[in-house]
Amino acid sequence: MSTPWFRLEGRIRSAAMTGGVEARVADPLWMLARQWQVGEFIGDDAGSPLAVTTRFETTRIDAAALGPDGPVVDHDPALPLEYTVEAAAVPRRGGARTSHSVRAAQSLTRLLRRAGADHVVDELTASFPLVGSGEVTLGARGEAVAAMLRRRTFDGLAVAALSDVELREFLGGNEDTTLGDAVASWRQSVRDRYSRHDGAWRNDRMEHDVTVSAPTASGRQLRLHADGYTGGRLDWYSFDVEGDSHQRLSEDVRSFTTIPTPVRYDGMPAARWWEFEDAGVQFGDLDAGPTDLARMIVADFATVYGDDWFVVPLRLDTGTICRIREVEIVDNFGETTTAGSIVAADARAALGRSWSMFELHGDTSVDEEEAPLLFLPPVLATSLHGPTTERVEFARDEGANLGWAIERWVEGVLGRPVDRREAWLASSPPTPAVSGSDTGAGPDANGPARYDDQTWRYRVESPAPPFWVPLLPERITEGRSDIHFRRGRLQSWEYLVDTPVGAHGQTLEPDRPLIVRDEEIPRGGITVERRWQYARWTDGSVHVWVQRRRHQGRGERSSGLRWDLLDR
């Protein structure tokens, strides 16, 4: 009775892939037999691609909806998408308002004094006084600096908000002078640093929310939604397709012909089996367990199929949504091969799709046997950012059954971060203990205090630091367990007269109600920061804006808040 073996394969029992790709030999002559066995001596008539023609259709995004209920603004190709999404509005109060106004006023003052218009500076100082509100300073020295700024400069942001007619009145009514053009350019540069709509930031989620849309051949809009963007890096994988994506993007099908280039990377094996490689990466030395599918796919591609791939570039404009219709290949034998979408072919197979990487979530094009969408967002490759000017830490306090918004830093009048704890200690210096029996408490000068000299004291609550802002749990709907957090106040704040209490930064928005969703503050907490961003766009233009960014927190916190205390 014969055994029905189809083939024999060697298997290794370790997780290392080194033994399987080393191809160890004991006799050099055996290498020739091995070459014959794997068919390396057999000629193959497979052609190499010489030219590839890609046929595709495109559309470009033309609008962006900032938030679920926010305004819809036209997309400007001269602006990076990060600016539209992240740029914060003009600060309304606090040290940020003062520092931004002072910077704008200083640049305008230098411009006017160089032009010999000192009288205009005096008129602006008298007409637009700098009035501080909600500023946090470090003791008497910080207050003196803030008072000096109010005396010696004016509100530059208020001047930048003037209309053309009002601005010409301060310049003497001559709108054709070189000075008028320079001041108009200054005003535009100041306005460009801020968003009129406060970007796509959502305070209830502490993240950005934006939906971009592009017209299609049918007249409908193709929408891509970026939900949960926390700042830092915005790319195609941040977006999901909303609605029906099976639409003709345009009536015209474009084509692009180019020469394919073989894929090259470090550690790539040579085309011949017995050729020795000298590269910086050893893919055969990767360790992979039974569940490390991604690692095994990379190793398999690199060691077996690496020399079978070619790169075909496709030039697209930024902000383009593209769909490949077909690819036509001309090889060195003069034969032409037309290839469709491999993803669509997999969808028609009996086993279904086996590859779905690099696709937009929610794209239903494959269900209609078409190639998936490719989105090239108008985003930055890199940008520069300044130091953090404001930091707020959101944490849970299970002991007090509260959430906390801890304002660690807020922007000061000089544009630098001010530590709220240092400002608290500077405004409330500790008082030294007074000894003696005539105080009614404390140790006596001649020895320890007696029992009848000690005073018991009842406190409703123990004070928390004044920069710890409580977030009170509140039911969203009566009769249900769903909650959100609403900003509250502490009773102890009423007794701190000369100490800045509560929220004073831009993140917590003290002049507006603040509600944060329960799921947005995990057990580990989150941290929200504000900082300046500087970037250059593709046309060389410079863009500056204030970015808000969220990242992971540092775990649960305890403020020490307690109720109904009896101590002495």
C-alpha cells in the first residue's frame, strides 16, 4: 500500500527564521544540483515592464466642515489643511490675550516709528488701551510687568480687527500712501495667525473634528470625515468615507505614462539564489511567533518576492481624491497587458478579500468591483513648534467621585508659561507659626501644649489647590446612567481674595460653560497643550498658528479633597 504523499517539506520548531533562509550546504558541488532543482537553469520568457500607462479619475476637495455643527468654509489650496483644522481663534481674555496684543502692537509701533508717524502711535495708545482680564502673574513683580505693558502700549489685536475705513482715519485719511499699504499688510499678517471659527476643536471631546468634501460627476459631494484627530500628524489614514463612495469622480479619465522602477530597499535579496548579499538589514534574522502575521508577511515579501515588484509613480495635486481605472503595461517583448483592480478581483473570488491595507475606512467602491479611493490630503510633511504655553491635565479622582481639570501652566503677559502652583504660593505666602500659651493653641513656650489648650475645629471641606478645577458628573438624560462632566466651583474659592482661582487659560474657556464627555477622560487621564506652530507650504509661504494637542495623561490623581472634617 503506497502512502499518498504529495510533497515533503522541512519544518523548523523554533520561532527564529534564520535556519529557513540560510540554505546551509556541506558540499559546494551540491549547490549546482540545488540550482538545477529549483529551476534556476531553465530559461523563462517572462518580459520586464518597459512602460506603464495609468488611467485614473480625480476630484479635489473644495470645502471643510469644522465640527459636527460648525461652519462650512471653502478650502484654500494656498493653506495647509492643518492650519484650517488646528488654528485657534483670537484669545478673548487672560495673559494670552495680553501677550498676543502686545506682540501685535510692538510690530505695528516699529512700523509706524520708522515711517515717522509717532503721532499715530500716541493716538492708538489713547484710543485702544490695553485692559487685562483674568491674568495670572507671579507675585508683585509679575503684576508690575503687566501694569507697565498697559501703560506703554495698546491693544494690537483690537487695532487689527478694525475695518479699512476706521484704519484710514488713524492714518490721516490717505489710503494710497506707502504707509497705508504697510499697515494693511501688517493687519492681514496678524489676522492670518488666527481662525475666525476657532478651528475644528471640540471642547466636549478635547479633540478636532473636520469633514472635507469634494464634488463628483453626478453633482453630489464625496465626504471624508476625520473624527478624533488629537493634533500633531494629519494624514490620509485620519479620514473615513461618509455615505456612498461608489461615484464617478469626474467625467474625464486622465492617463499618465511612465517608466517603472524596480523596488529597492535595505536587506533586499539578490535576484539569483546563490548570490551573496551585502546589505544593512537581515530579514532572515527576524523572530516571529505563530500570531505575528504582519512580521511574517514583511519577511516573506522581502526574501521571496522582493525582486518582483516595481514602483510606478503617479503625479497628483495635493487635496486630490483619485481612483485608478486600469493599468496598461508594455514589456520588452512588445506585448501589452491590461491589469484591473486586484482588490476588486479578490472581492469576486470565492474566499473573499485577502488584502485591505492602505484603504479608507467606509469605502464601498470594492463592493461595486471598482478600485478603492486614494486620498492625497493637503497636509504638511513637517513643521516647527514652539514651547508649550498652556497645559491642562484632565484626571479622575475616585476618592472624591469627581473629575479634575488641572491647569498646570497658563500663558502669561510676556507670552511665557506661568506655573499656576508657583503663582498660588507667590500670592499666598505661608504664615509662620506663633508659639506661646496666650495664642490659645499650639505648643507652650515652657513645653508641649496641654490637652485643654488644643482647639477642635470643624471644616465642611478640605481645600484643594485653586488651580484644580472640579468636573462634576451629571446625568445626560433623566433616568439613564449616561453622564458627562460639567465644570464647577469650590466653596473654598470664596475665601481666597488675592489668589487667582479656577480656570484662567484658553483651554477651559472660563467665560463659557464647559462640558466634557465621560468617555473622553479615561482612567489614565489626558493632557491638552497649546503651542505655536510654524510651517512653510508648497508655494514657499509661511504660516503661523496656535495649535492644541491632546496626548495621554499620567494616571489617576487625588486632590486631598475631603468633607466633614474634625481636626485640631
